[in-house]
Amino acid sequence: MADYRFENINVSFGTDVIYKNFSIEFEKNRITTILGRSGCGKTTLLNYIMKDILRYKNLSCVFQEEILVKWLTVYENIELVLKNKGLSKTEKNEIIIKNLRLVNLNGYEKYYPSSLSGGMKQRVNIARAASYPADLLFMDEPFKSIDIINKEEIIGKLKQEIKSRNQTAVMVSHDLDEAIDFSDNIICISGTEGKKIKKFSVNKYISKEMLIKYI
Ligand SMILES: Nc1ncnc2c1ncn2[C@@H]1O[C@H](COP(=O)(O)OP(=O)(O)OP(=O)(O)O)[C@@H](O)[C@H]1O
């Protein structure tokens, strides 16, 4: 039985029908990846779901675009999401340092976004989303611009962190490897107006060859 179910999703841009009577569901306390080719409508779906959930639940998110505040340091950018949460300065500091370590950016607290690479900025986005206390975490291609070494490490550490907090996470991706490494469940999306979905539980038998047939 799914814990989050979205039915009768209809989204069009002008005459382009992206979703028509579409349904999708997610399990609580699991990491689900929505996998599909570029342009198939993953971001559109994630935005729809986040908007719907926000009506009744708090959530944290990582967007594809860089959304750091330019005139604030890395530390201050993360501190922003911890405002009005009743946390002491020491507690905030612990959370920020812990999550900068999670994305291998400890030591970069005083840097401004302009002195970071694209991949580093994306890692700050992840640290910020991980710092925000929420039951639900939504991520739109969070590892896209991150180099392979950091990516593998961050995927492992973030997965462990999500599990230890009992969070429900939904990621959008077109990368088969990261979907397998990061997720408990994968939902492949394909087709245009009449979209098809195929669900997989990630286990030792899953392979890229199995997934690619359904995206
Ligand atoms: N605001 C918009 N106005 C018009 N068309 C849009 C808009 N947003 C998305 N689209 C179209 O909807 C389709 C799905 O876009 P979407 O960004 O959801 O795809 P995606 O699967 O997330 O792609 P990618 O993996 O490249 O990020 C595309 O054809 C896109 O051009």
C-alpha cells in the first residue's frame, strides 16, 4: 500500500499535453527515483507533486538550478533555512558543519558562491536541503554537475543520512547508475501523452539493461 498517491494528474503547456489522467505513488521512509529521458516530464511531475504535498506537509528540496544567495557565505546560505526553528547558535553550527561534511565541503564555510565551481555550488544546495528539518526530501537531478569521486561518496553518505532520519525522499534523474546506487525504488517513465510507468525495487538483480527498456 502506497503512502503517497497522486491521481488524475493533468498538465499541459499550451497545446502540448505532458500528463493526462496520470497517477503515481511513493512509499514512506523510502528513497524513490523517477527515471526518464531528458524532456519526458520529470521536473514537471516533481513540481506538481511538491505543490500538492506543500498543502499539508513541510518539505525540503534541491532544485536543478543554482539558488544560492550571492551576497551570503556558504555558512550563511545554509543558516537561512534554520531560522525560526528554535535552535541555539551552537545547535545551528553543529547542523551546518555536519552537512558540509556530508558533501565534502568542510572548510568552505566562509566562501562566497562566486568563488565556488558549479559542482561545489550544487553540493552546498544538497547540504542546505539536508540541513532543513523535514520528513520529505525532493531532489531534481541533485548530482548532475558533481564530479564522479565526490558523487559516489555523497550518494553513499546522503543515503545513510536519509535512512537514519527516516525521511521519505524522491529524486528525479536520467542517470541509470545513480538511480540504482541511491534508491530503494525506481519508477521509470516513458511515452508522451499516454505516459507509461514501470516500478522496480532495487535489489542485487537489478541492472541498467532492465531499466533502459522502460525509459
Ligand atoms: N514552463 C513551460 N512552458 C512550456 N513548456 C514547458 C515548460 N516546462 C516544461 N515544458 C516542456 O515540458 C516537457 C517536459 O519538461 P520537463 O522539464 O518536465 O522534462 P524533464 O524530463 O525534467 O527534462 P530534463 O531531464 O532535461 O530536465 C518538455 O517538452 C518541456 O519543453
